[in-house]
Amino acid sequence: MIIGLGHFFRLARAGLILTREGVFKGVDPALLPVALQFPLRVGNLLAKRDSGGAPQALVRAFAQIGPSYVKLGQFLATRPDVVGGEIADALTALQDRMEPFGRAAAVAIIESAFGKKIDEIFLSFGEPVAAASIAQVHQARVAYPDGERKVAVKVLRPDVERQFRRDFADMYILARAAERFSAEGRRLRLIQVVDTLARSVKLETDFRLEAAAASEFHENIVDDPDIRAPSVDWDRTTREVLTLEWIDGAPLSDLARVAAQGHDLEDLGRKVLQSFLRTAMRDGFFHADMHQGNLFVDRKGRLVAIDFGIMGRLGFKERRFLAEILFGFITRDYKRVAEVHFEAGYVPPVHSVEEFSQALRAIGEPLHTINAQDISMARLLTLLFEVTALFDMRTRTELVLLQKTMVVAEGVARSLDPTLNIWKTSDPVVRGWIEDNLGPQAKLEDAGKAALEVAKYATRLPKLLADAEAAVETLAAAGSRGVRLSAESVEGLARARRSADRWFLLALAVVVLFAWRLLR
């Protein structure tokens, strides 16, 4: 009963804040069950007169309710398929900032995590310099073999996991109720949304996983001229503590400081967009939270990415899809863009490639008739998803996350250079990836790898056949001495022999086909 009352009061408080901020002002009571119509009308009387629209009201309400709802809002900002594009765009403004919990509490957490005194771990450990819902960051100094260096120490907020579990339990109650009583709730799969959010936060509260993401990203871009990432101090990283190289640089959120240090803002805009596309297409592993606060500029003019709690992955199939559709729109080859959708299996074959190509032309052609600074690649992907929905394209979560990250990256790039030409900036990265991975040289390399695999298997076939024949001869000899086999055993041996024969014929056919294609 106490737990039930706790859920009730927390949900009542959240509902009151949402109502007061005007989130429900645009909802037609007639669309709701009868039991909810009167409370909605009464609640709207309490709403602020100038709420600025439901999306902005939702941002204000989530920020007031608490950190779990801020996380929910940030997550929903990556899911326009769930909340719609307007609300998703508004939710990107949510800032995850909280009051710090103090140095003494952080020291206690660190000492408990390592089983050592703070002075045995760090030469010095300062006051918090930034605080969010999950953790806060301190500057510290460490003695390394090559000398002393500053580090950034991220410490998990006390009791944060219990608080998130409590709030997610509340969200599950609402999601289950919505799916039970509302067809729209079932369509949006709200329980699955809360499931995904809970898993995401669980991963974010284990700093070993964020360290692994930072380390992988660091290795992927170690030779990039435009962007880098801090290195991980694994000896001072645990589940509750993450230690990274300290970044001395100007944040892109402070453009006056960036400009005062003599950095070329237009060139930085290019670097933001190209670095995002390069990591997404080349590595299939991209930073999915590239807002200004997570990007710095070092003294050499390189971008430095921080905060690796939200990362995106793309398989080769998705990277090829991204590269070919962008390149197709750049070159106005809408037929090829349509074919890529069908080849990837994203659009069911019951639809016509020609009709889909026509729909894509309606998106692409206006982009080539407007000024360069008005072209938005993120808007292109948004329109693309809207059109593909008409052709029964199923939602691809990884592509939705990519699209939302591109919205943010493009916004950062445009804040640095308002006249940035998206097509011209993207072209060398997209074209280079296609040449490296889909061009003639890449196809020859793929064919060579396939031939090696076939040859490797073909060399094993004689032994497999010899082993099968020896087994049959052994069993035949045993049969002549009076050993009898069941019908099931005989059939099993026959299947094994037929399988070996089929594999041999298949391998032989592949080798012949490969040789024929090379000789054409």
C-alpha cells in the first residue's frame, strides 16, 4: 500500500506540473475516455495562458519534474517516430544540469570503489566543475611515468540508481495503462519505449561501458586530422568512477572564446559535419550526442569530443544505405536512391521502384533550387522518413538515431558557419567512402576474399569425403561380421554423405562461376 501511495503521489505531482505548464492544452477532451474528459477540462483551467505551445511546455515540465524525466525527454528527442518531429526537435533543448553533490561525497565514493585513500589514487582532487543527473566531474592530477598530468574524474551520483528505478516504475505504470486503454498507446509501444530508456540508463550508470566506448572511439579517430577524443585511464576507472585525459580547450558553446583564440569558425563548421559523417560511415560508430557542450577546440584547432554515454552503431548495410542515398541526392540519381531502399529490404517489393523514385524526386529537386545555406541534410532525412512511411518502410532505430544526431551536428556546424554548403561539404566524405567500399577496387578485393574462403573450404572437401568413405567402409566391414545398424542410423549416414556431396558440388560451382566472371 505504501508503494502504491508513493507511485500515486509522484505521478500526481508529475501530472500537475505537466498540466500547469500547458502540455495538455491542445488535447481535445472528446478524444479521451469519458473518465478523463472532466479532469482534463479542469486541469486546462490551471494551465499557464502563454505556454508557448505543447513542445516548449513539455521541455519546461520535464526539467521541473526531475532528472529521470530529463533523461526521458532526451531519449524521446531521438525518437521522432514516437513523439513526432516538432516535439522531438523541441526536446533537444533539454539540458541535463543539476546541483553538485559535493567533494566529500565524491571522495567517499572513489575510496569505496578502489579500496584506497584518495591521496593514493590522485596527487590532488578538486571541487566539482560540472554536475548532471547521473554524475559530476572533478579535475584531478595524476603522476604518470612521463610526468604529472591533469585528468577529468567522473563520479556516479549517490543513490542515483535507486532513484531511476523508482521513477521508471512510475513510467511503467503509465505506459501499461496507456497501452491497455488507448490504441495510440499500443501503436507507439510505450512499454517498449520505457524498456529501452531503462536499459540505456543502466548502461550509462556503469562507467566501465562508457570507458570502453571512449576507448574505441579514440582508437578509431587517432589518425584523423580534424577530431580527437580523450584517452582513458583504465587504472583509475571502475563502475562508479571514470578517469579521462583532461581537455584544455574552448567549448563550442562559447563561440566568443573560440573566436578570441584565433580559430577559423567556418573551418570548424566543416570539421564538425565531415567528422560526424566520417565516423558514421567509415567506422560505423558515431558520437550520438554532438551538441556544443560536448565539443571543444584544442590549441591546434582540432575538435575534441567528450561524454560517450550515448553512441550509435551502423552495420555495413546501413552505412552503404546512408552513403548511397546521400550520394544519390547529391548527384540527383533518384532511381538509384530508390533501388538502394529496395536492395536493403527497407521497402517491401510489392511497391514500384519507379513510383518510389518519383516520390524521392519530389524531395530532392527543391533542394537543388534553393540557396546553399538553406539546404539541410537533416531535413532531407526527415522528409525521406516521412515519404518512406507511405511505402511501408519499417522504422529502423539506428537510422532514426543517425538522423537526430545529424540534426544536432548540422545545427552546430551552421552555428559556426551560417552559409555552410551541406552538399559541397559532405561530397568528399560520401564520395570517398563509396569509392573505397563500393568501387571497382573494393569489388575486386571482395571477390578475392570470397575466392580465398571458397578455396579454403575446397581444400577441406577431400578430407571430409575421405573420412565419410572410411566410415562407410568400416561400418560395412562391421556389418559383414554381424553388426546390424538400425534404419535410422543408415538414413543418418546417407544424409551425411548426400550433404558432403552437395557442399562439394556447391563449392565447385562457385569456383567455376568466379573463374568465368574473371575471364569475361
